Amino acid sequence: MTEKATIRVFIADDHAIVREGLKQILADSRDIVVGGEAENGLDAIRLFPKSRCHVMLLDISMPDKNGIEVLKQIKKEYPDTQVLMLSMHREDQYAIRSLKAGAAGYLTKQAAPKELVVAIRQVAAGQKYVSAALAQTLASQVGEDHTTPVHDTLSDREYQTLTLIASGKTVSDIALELSLSVKTVSEYRARLLVKMKLKNSAELTHYAIRNHLVE
């Protein structure tokens, strides 16, 4: 894709006000148009193929399927799609996990509108986009002799459950937020405790805070 070609963008975010805000930002760019949108993960997977879009702006925290699950399925079925993760979570929480799953870039929702436009153009051109701070983090890891942190071995749902527990949410709260049954969330919590060799939610919370996985 050349720089002057029109970039069609698909927006997947469960907040209508966020989708509208993104559309207003992109409306000022002559080379970018919004070709579709979805309010949850399942709709994103269903509607994206019909949109003929080149780039997907994908939120991580959505009901039914979280953003990383959607990312993996989209990249499996449409490998040429460039997915830019757009999240309220800090980069050190989800960025590296997203990039490993196939994302072309990661941007927090606190980023300036100009940075969003630059990021879209960059990933549409087949390049990766990360902030200067994240680039420094990635560079510092090259050649490091370290063991993989336990939280990096968790599945996406397990990791999400960990961060939500550490944020003070109960199993019932998490079930409601993720559109899952209380039983399913309880199973994720049980698997977390076994994998991480911890005893209870308090220890999970302490681990998450110590490793900067939550604010």
C-alpha cells in the first residue's frame, strides 16, 4: 500500500462514545476512512470480513471475547490484516503479550490523536508501531538472561482474570464484566492459583502489584 492510498479502518470497541471519538479523529485524515465497526468480539470477527478493511483498531477489554482472542482469530483467518491494539491498559500490562499474538502495534487510549493517525499509517504500510517507551523496554530485553515470569505462561483469559482480581473485583464482578458464568471464572481462578503456586486472591493481588501488572 502506498502512502497516498486510502486506508480502510475497522473499529472494534464496546464503548459507543469511544468509537464515535475515533471516527471524528480519523475524519480529518484524507487518506483514512472508517469502513466498519463492532461493539464486541464476536461481532468483530463476523463483520470484519465484509468491511474490506486493511487495518483493525481493536480494544483489549471487550465482552464475550477479549481483544487478544479476537486478534489471534483474525490473524489466523486473515493473516494480511494489520491489527493495532488500542487499550486503556498501560503498555507494560498487555503490549508485549499483544505483539507476540500478532498485533502490528499497541497504543493506549491516552495517546494524542496525531499519534493514532501516525500509528495507523505505519501499520498499514506493513511496519510495526510501538511508543518510544515500549521500544526501550523491548530493546532492554534483548540478550537478557532471565527466566520467563510466571504470568507470561498464563492463557489470555487467565491473565485477564489475574489482573481483574488484583484490581479488587470479585468472581461475580468478573463474570459479569466478561459475560462468563461464575463457575467458569472460578475455574480460571483455581488454575491461576495452581500455575502460580499461590494460596488465595490476596497472594494473586500481591504478585500482580509487585510485578506492575495493575495500577
